[in-house]
Amino acid sequence: MIGTASMIARSDMVRCAICADAPCNAVCQKIRPADRLRNIWFENEQTAAGTLPEENPCLTCDAPCEKACVRSGEVAIRTLMNRLYQHVRPACETRLPEDEERLKCDLCGIPMENPFMLSSSVVASTYDMCARAFEAGWAGACFKTISTLDIHEASPRFSAICGGDGSIIGFKNIEQLSDHSVAENMAIFRKLKQNYPTKFILASIMGQNEQEWGELARLCEENGADAVELNFSCPNMAEGGLGSDIGQVPELVEQFTAAAKRACHIPVLAKLTPNVANMSPAAEAARRAGADGIAAINTIKSVVGVNPHTYVSAPAVHGQSAVGGYSGNAVKPIALRFIGELAQNPHLKGMHLSAMGGIETWKDALEFMILGGGSIQITTAVMQYGYRIIDDLKDGLNMYLAEKGFQNVREIIGLGLDSLSPTTDQLERDTVVFPQFLKDRCMGCGRCMISCADGGHQAIVLDENRRPRLNGAKCVGCHLCVWVCPQRAIVPGHKRMMPRKKK
């Protein structure tokens, strides 16, 4: 079942608020519907079905969970639970493994419980936050970037583009670095390592010159960091030649990476900026300087939400705004492109790739690992949903590995690289995959016909029952119709065919 289209999707529970201490759980301990709904939200419906009790209590229940819901009557909880029992549970090929041995991996040779870490940001900026994340099950944290700079943040400093369900699609920030002193951050490292010795502490640092890069790397090692991440990529620290300004100049990447390597004996990762046409020159410079790994990507320079009344983009600070960093699920395709580029570069062979950029679900994480990521870092999804998402990340990936017969998560790293080409020139162009219409799902809206007529090749018409009919002589197999169908009633066909010659 894993790897195929989900039987239940976010759209089926669009009004669910993914509550904290959800009232529906309070009135139903048998199923804990909020937990199961969260599973569905994070594309983990198989785990949701596999953790249900054998007997379905929803069959004879008057749905007090729906009455207790903060959006009373707007979320069809009972219907969704019944669908898990009736449609998902019977199709489960694998039950959730009882242990997490398959998830064990390493970062530059240092053991990790699983591949999932917090990335350097507000979500990993205090002792308490990291401790709660570790208790929840995160394998490590890349602490918010440490520097000697005096940081005073703007307010507000976040903005977002949201979908119709209210979830964040793209997220903009103009936040800078840790506002704690170096000494305060070193004390946090010591306490974290003392209380959580098996958790991975990745220290993100930013220096203003060679001496500072080296000194910060040395201090982090002495105070318990397992590895150092060099922030050559923050878009909000470009003034004065810092952050992403460094990542755009391979010579500076090499210079400062070498300074950090000379000063410490723990692994050093260079975190690179996506605000370049090609990331390989900077990555190769880091490799020449002795870097053990690359972290990518940081946020993308962006402008979000220009107000048509004030003419100021968001977030607005006393009538002014600034270019900031864009993250969230919207940047995932860009991040995947860079990870694939780095993993395919023969000059970077053997380097650890710590991947990030738009990861929300275990399936997102899996995509990065298939393209070469050896560990996964996450921020924006945690900011939106909390540390609790680690349960779905681990459960979903663990179940996938078990179902596919993998003994360890390392086995999937890079499996998709041979199929990825940097250009479209190498693709076969002599055959066509026609779309297949699932008539039992079709509601006759005609969206496929409109899109094909005005954005495709005029190959779809509606019959007398408002169901789509394909003209194979005109269809080129572009699959625009597959993606615009609101009912997911169009899928790729099973056969690859030679196209008919057009008259």
C-alpha cells in the first residue's frame, strides 16, 4: 500500500485544526481520534489504521468526539475512523514495527537514533526547547546559529502564504541569529550533552573573520558539540559580507571552512545557500578545505504578500519591509534539485549530505534520502505543528522500510540518482502514456476538459453524462488533466504507446 495513492487525504479532514490536547481525545480514549487524524494529515494513514483496536467502536457510537471538536460538527471524525477500518486496515501489508532499529544511521560516522534533526532556527534555540524535542524522539538538533554579534530582532518577523485549508504553503522570515551570548550558548551545550548524551548536537556558527570562525568551532567542540555547521547561507545576514554573501563566493567558503577545520577535531559541515545558479562550486570549495559534509538548503531570498493598501510587503515593520528567507513545503522541489546535484557530483563523493527544505512528512524525507540525503533537518513544519510530528516521521519511514524489505535506512540513500538527469535532453520522446479516467470517482465537473482545451491539446470532451472522453489522436500524454482533477479521478495509464500521427 505504501507508495501508492493515499486512500484518505488531508482534503478529507480539511477542517481539522490538529489541536493541542484535543477535546476529541478526551472523550474517546479507545481510538484517540486526534492522534489518528494527525496520522492522516502527515500521510501516515497506514499507521493510523494499524494502531486502531481490533473491534471498531465507531459502529455503535453517537460520535461524542464530533460534538467535542473545537469546530463542532465540521470534521467527520466518525466517518474517517470508519474509513480507516473499512478501506485502509484491510489493505495494510505490514503492521507498524515494534522497534526502530531500521532507522539507526550516522552523521559523518557519529551514531544517530534516526535521521531526523531540528534545523538551525528558533525551534532549536534554548535548552528547554531542545530537551523537549529530544524527549519527543528527535535524534538531534542543529542549534540556532551562534555568533559574537549583538542580535536584536525585528517585530513582526514572520509572514506566510497559506492554502485553502489554512496550512502554510510557503513561509517567510526576516529572523537573524541566536540572541544569546556565546557563553550562554556554550552552557546550553554542556547541559544538553550531560543530560542527553546519545543525542546529536550540531553547532551552527557564523564568524566575521577567520579567527572568529576558528574560535567558535573550537569552543563548540570543547563544550560538547558533536559536529559544527558553518552558516554560509543565511539570507538575513548578508549585510557586511556575512551569511549568503559568503556562500555565493567559493573562495570565501574555502577560506572560512579551512579556518574552522584547523581549530577543531569534530566533523565540519558547510551549510550552503540556494541563492545561486549552481551549488557545486561552493561545495567543492568546502571539500578542498576539508569539510566532512554539506548541509542544504537554507532559505530562498523572497518577497511575500505586498499589501495593496499600504504598498508594503510582509512582514511590515513600522511601514518598512525587507527581502527575507522563504521556506516551507513550497521550496521542496528546489531543495531536492540541489541535493540531487550535490549527490551526483563526483568531486563530492563520500561527503555527508544533511538535507532540508520543505520537509513535512516522512514521504518528503524519503524523497531527500532517495536523492542522496544522509540526514534530515526540519524547521518550518515544527513551527507550524510542533515537535510531535517526529512520531509520524519515524513511524511512516519505519513502516515503509519494513514493507519494502530494507534492513536499514542507509540502504535507501541515493537510490534515485541514476534516474535523475540535470536536463531534459536525455528523455525518451517517442511514446505516450495516456491518462486513465476512474469513472466511479468522477463527479462531472469538467475541469479536465477546460484545462485540456485552454492549456493543453484539446483532447478531452464531456459525454452526455458529463464524463470525460479522450481523443487519442490529439492527446500527447502531458498529464495536465491528472493534476487539475479535484477528485483525483484521473491517473496515468498502464501502457506506454506510440502516438498516432496527426493529420
